[in-house]
Amino acid sequence: MSNQAVLEWMERVVKPEQIEKYLEQGKDFVDEELIRQSLNTAINPEKSLLRDIMSKSLDLQRLDPDETAALLNCTDEEIWEEMYQTGYQIKEKVYGRRIVTFAPLYVSNHCVNSCVYCGFRKDNTETMRKQLSLEELGKEVESLVQKGHKRLIMVYGEHPDSDVHYIADTLTKAYQTKVGHGEIRRVNVNAAPMSIEDLEILRDIGIGTFQVFQETYHHDTYRRLHPRGIKANYLWRLYALHRAMDAGVDDVGIGALFGLYDWKFEVMGLLLHTIDLEKRFNGVGPHTISFPRIEPALNTPFTRHSPYLVDDATFKKLVTVIRLSVPYTGMILTARERPEVRNEVIKTGCTQIDAGSNIGVGSYQEETMNYDRQQFILGDNRSLDEAIRDMAKMGFITSFCTADYRCGRTGECFMGIAKSGKIHNLCMPNAILTFKEYLLDYASEATKDAASYLINQELAALPNPAIQDKVKGMLVRIEAGERDLFL
Amino acid sequence: MHQPLFKKVSLYQEHNEILPACHQALQDIYPGIKVRWARIYGRRWAFQYGDSFGDLPAVKYKINEQMGLIISNQELIPDQELPLVLDTLRKCLL
């Protein structure tokens, strides 16, 4: 594609009217003055206040900005320990001892943007550019299916070669690919912001969650770090998920890239994003929140020298505050983090992880790490089987459940169930069923030995005897060869 | 055709959209069932209307290419009536 054609495409992407409709008196929802005031007012919060806020979180109520600010400003390590425990209790209450697991699949790294922290930026000449053909994509998916994956997040750079029609074709291909018993049952998408009309195309294909991270909510920092390209438009990105909701894609994922600006500010930004979505869409906020930390990337010195890099201890704190602030929302802890960090932080209330990840475009089938095709460098290179085994040793059952979005439990319905703390009544049975499939079809002997106990343990813990009996019957059917059974 | 259901839907439809009308009619005729309606987009069954029943297992039925019905306590609908119910809903939702 010629440079002129790319430029013409870029001019057509942003639809100003699909930004303006969401502004209030010309302003977006990231009220920096409110954030500053909240953080400055809640300095040295009393223990009693912090404990009251924790009680509110345990009641599964979303926190207000001043409450989140108070948690962020806590300086008492004893109280932080209580917060970590509260995060874990919330996770148990809402989601149970299950961890939903997925794989990232990088489909294209062509990009028109110039984000200074990203290995895929247009002017990074050391990155090898690659976009998968449908045939290559099929092989990547086959490779993932053969390892036992059922859920993907497919990731695309922003470029006319990977526009909505390409994304739609690749989604269709992923859903069509089957290997024996195995198939991908839910494909989430991480791609550039789109118009409502384009999002309707992905909706019709059967997209899972649509994920767009704001990276930083701080306006000036955003401007500096995104100097050129479509991504330079802060508001087009900020309202990407509002447009998705308006298009009928009612599971959306927000996120911030920690290390670009002050971590407390970004947590407040995520909270304000949640509040605005809930306000406009009948109580439906984000389906998931992600909190990646900036990682080293090829020929990208900013990633090592940002003044806002977040250390491991602070990372645990910010994840905990997000858990407490939005107690009913899924939280994704990615393989950017080292195994020891993940094993520690997951206990504060994370619900989803990726495992067996390879983020080089086209690298799954080659089973190699190609740093020159990666956006950044992963911290956790455990295989899916190893990660499942480690989770089992910590008492977590891995779930490949995809039932919700195939049973109408999306958007308002899902959020209603999650907020009432009842989601695990269905999700735990589905975790047991999908975990049984994994153990039968893909697990190593070591993992079977280490993890099989979870089936009986979690089955016995199901509170409803009728559901327990139903699941027992389904487990027998799975042992007999049936697959994809769910409640 | 399930005539009582069809009549009820027609009655409710005078003052309601078609989904709430079907929803209310089903619950009148089969008290105790819980129902939710979904728009089908490929594999995604997107919630449109009805009950959450988050702690109850349910059975899903495809009414047509666009609409799906998810029922909990479906045993409250006699087996021989279920095909008629689905057929009637199919006609109502044309």
C-alpha cells in the first residue's frame, strides 16, 4: 500500500461526531482537577476510614473517587496487608478459586502510530513487520488448540492492512479452526479504536470482549507519548468502548499501561472510566480491567528510562486498590510479569491470566521467541501446562469457560449477576467441566497428578446439591467422550 | 401453534414491544419459569431482555437466526408443549 493511500485511510478513520456525542459540556470524563483534589485531600487517611472502605468493597459496592484516593494514599503497611486479604476475600466471594486462562495471539504488527514506548511503533526500523495470512493464522490457532486453549485475545496493530474487514476475516478463521476435540470458543480482540459501524461488523461475527487500553489517562502525557498517527487523538481512544457498547458489543475491557505516568493517577483514571461507562450504559461497566506494566522492547529506550516505572511492591498495591475499587469486575494479570510476581499478585484478586504465551507474530507454530517481531519482552515463559500446575499448587482451578457469552449472560445480565455475587454459582461448575476436558485431552502426567484433586474439591464445595448432581452427570459424559458441556 | 400463548402475546403487544410481550405472556402461562432473550451474533448470544437467574442452570433454544431464548425451570413447560411454544414465538418474532 502506498504512503499516500495510508494517509488517506488515516484521514477517514476518526469520526468526530462519535466523540462529541459523549462529551459533557465539551469535556471528557477524566477530570484531572477532581483526581488531584481527591488525592490531595485523602492524605494520611485514618485506619478506621480505610477499614470502612474495605467493608464497602466486601459488600461488592464500587468505590467513589475519594474512597479510592484514600486507599491509594495509605502509608500503613499493616493496613496494606489487610487490603491484600480483603482483595482475596472479594475474589473468592465473586469469582471463587478459579482463574480464567487465555492465550494472546498477535496477528499483525504493522502500525501507523508512533507511541514512544512501543516496539511496534512505525519508525522502529529494527522490528520485523509481519501480518498473518489466513492460512498462517489457521496454523497459529491449531498450535494453540493443540495445547488446550479455548480462549484467545487476538491483537492487531493499527494499519489499513489490518482494518476491520481483515479483523473480521481472521476472527471467522479462528472460530472455524478445529483440531480433534479442540477448538477456540471465545475470541476477544485488542485492536485500535473503531467507529460504531465497524464495531457492528465485529459484533456480527461474534466477537468476545473488545479491549482498548487508554495507556495513560493523563492528557499532557498522552500527547507527548503519542506524537503522531491516529492514536495521537486522545478522545477517539477514550470513547472507543463507549462506541463498542453503542454498537452492541456489551463486553468491553479497559486498561492502563503503568509506567507512563503516576500510578495513583492512572488508577483514578481507570475508576473514572468505569464510572462513566456505568453511568451511560445502565450500570454496565467494563467486563475486565487490565493493568500491564511497561516492559523492555526492542530499540525502545523509553521503556527503561521512564521516571514513572512501577516496582513490584507498588504493583501489588495498585492491583489491590483496583480490586477493592471495582469489586465485581474481572481483572487480567498478564505474562508480562515474572512468575514470582504473578504468583504473589494473583492472590490479591485477579481473575484472568494468559499462559503459554508467545507474542511474536507467527511464533506459536515455530515455537520460538522472536524478539524482533514482539511488542515487548515477556516475563513469564511458562507453558500452559506448567502454569496450570502451579496454579493448582496454589489452590486455584484453571477455567476455560466460555459459557456466559454463549448463553446471553453478557452486558447488563452479566453485570447484574456479578454485582450480586452469584456469578460463581454457574462459573465454578463450568470451570470444573472445562478443567476436566483439559486434564483428559492435554494435561501432562505431572499436571494430572498435581491438579486432579481440584475436580473433587470444587465439586464438593458447590453449594447447590441439584447443580452438584448435574455437574457429576456431565463429568461422566465428558469421560465418555462428550465435549463442550456447560451450564 | 400454541393458541393461548399467541393470544396473550397479541394482547400484551398492544402496549409493549414484542420481547416484553412474549416475556410476560410466557410467564403468565407457565408461572415459575425464568426467561431471558438474546440476540444471536455468531457465537455471541447478547443479552436483550429478561431475567438474570445467575445461580440457576438453564437451557438455550434458538428461535430463529437472530433470536435465542434461555429458560430456567423449563421442566415447568410440558414436553409436548415446548415445540409449540417455540413455534409460536418464532411466528411472533418474525
